[in-house]
Amino acid sequence: MEALNLPISPLISTSFTYNHNLHFNNHRLCKPQCFTSSSFHHKPLHQIQFRSTYKGIVRAQAVDEDYELKQVKDMAAARKRWESLVREGKVSVLTPREAGYAIQLSGKTLLDVRPSIEHEKAWVKGSTWVPIFDVDTTFDAGTLSRKVTSYMMGGWWSGVPTLSYDNQFIPKVTQKFPKDTDLIVACQKGLRSLAACELLYNAGYRNLFWVQGGLEAAEEEDLEREGPKPFKFAGIGGLSEFLGWTDQQRAQAAKEGWGYRLVFSARLIGVVLAADALFIGVQQVARYLQALRAN
């Protein structure tokens, strides 16, 4: 990512900071070199192991903190570059409504750079889809570690999977559009599309328009939509969507009233009852196993 001048992978790809350094470095740092010859004298084995593991964790945490600090700095630098693009007029800013007018009246093209999980829920009619990040389908050791970490750190709640940058993003765009094309670039919240604008500008595109706030900021009348869900709901998922605990659903509930809220209240009660039943079932199984051992 850094080589591509895109030091923004944690925020853009999953909205979480991966702690893969901790997973890899625990084993790498807790190697025999952690022990000194004096460490073995008059000390039980469990104390030696604890000391080694403790040192490894401390060092791994330090590496992880350095990684997170670097990501914060990289993100701040990226934001400055993007602000500069807009401030200097290299990228024009449109609201979702203005983007809709531009598509209808001027025939401009909307380039949708969202991942497939968002695009398949809702998309602008006539738009072209080329994701800058998409769902990571590889299964090597490093990717699996990131996927597990992402899921445990909130993916189960938000429904956001592990995403990876598409190295062929610019070639795919250039195959579809010459560099003098008027491109309206949009994503769900406006962040990844601004990163895409930077890449496109560096690749030679000069007629770029960025949809501020993304499609999530669009009202249904702003853009002609296709797909099963409103634009505002295309970026939510996981248990939070199922229970209706996202900001978008709360706003919708305020408009729809109690009928809308009752659906999610019923789901919450169902989840609580299912959790209770599971807990009771585990207890019964434990008692049964204990009785078998006693006999």
C-alpha cells in the first residue's frame, strides 16, 4: 500500500487496525535467544517460560503500538494530500444531489469504487463499478490471521470483511475510460473515493468529481437507484444491522415509527432467548458428562 502512495489500509479496508504484528511476533520474539545462561540457574521451568513469554508480549506490544502509530501518521498524511487535491481544484466536489443532476443533465459517468458487498446492495443506474478495495478471497497464513483478527475486533458486529487493495484498479479504469473523461467518483462514505481520486489524478485524469459524504449521504430522490436496499443501508451489516442498532436504522426508525422498531425489538428478544437456551443446553451437557464420569 505504501508503495502505491496509499498508506490507508486499516481505515479503508476494514475500519479496524489489524494487530497481526502481535500474532506473528509472539512466536518470533519468544525464541531461545530470549534466554540467557543465568536464566536457567535455580529457576523452575514454568518461571523460565513465563519470563520468556512476558518479554515476548512486551516486545510484541511495543511493535504493535509502533505499527498503530505509523498508521495514524500515514492516515494524517493522506488526508493532507487529499485536502490539497480539493483545495487546489484538482478534484471538484459534488453533493450527491449535484452528482445526480450532473449524470442526468450532462451525461457524466459515475465511477463506483465500493467493494462488492456494498455494491450488490445498491448502485446508481448506469454507473460503472471498479472497486479500489474488494473482499480478500486469498487463504494464505497471513490473510487468515488478518481475517480472524478483523472478525474478533468487530467484524462480527459490523459485518465488514477483510478487504484488499486491487493493484489493477488504474489499468481497469483506463481500459474503460480515456483520460479526458468526466468521472464522478463515489464510494459509500466518501473516503475510499477520495483515495481513488488521488490515484486517478496521478495517472493523468484531470476531469474528476468527488461525491462528498458518499452514497450514504444521498437521499433516494438524489440518484436513480437499482438494487434491493436504499443507499444509506448498503454499508451496514453484521449483528448490528440484524438488531437495528446502526445510526442509519435509528434515523429510519424515527421516520417510520413503532412498527419499524418492533421488528428489531422482536429480533433482540429472539437473540436473548437463543443465548439463554444455549447456556442452559451447555449446562445440561456438562452435567450429563459429569454424571458419566462419576459412573
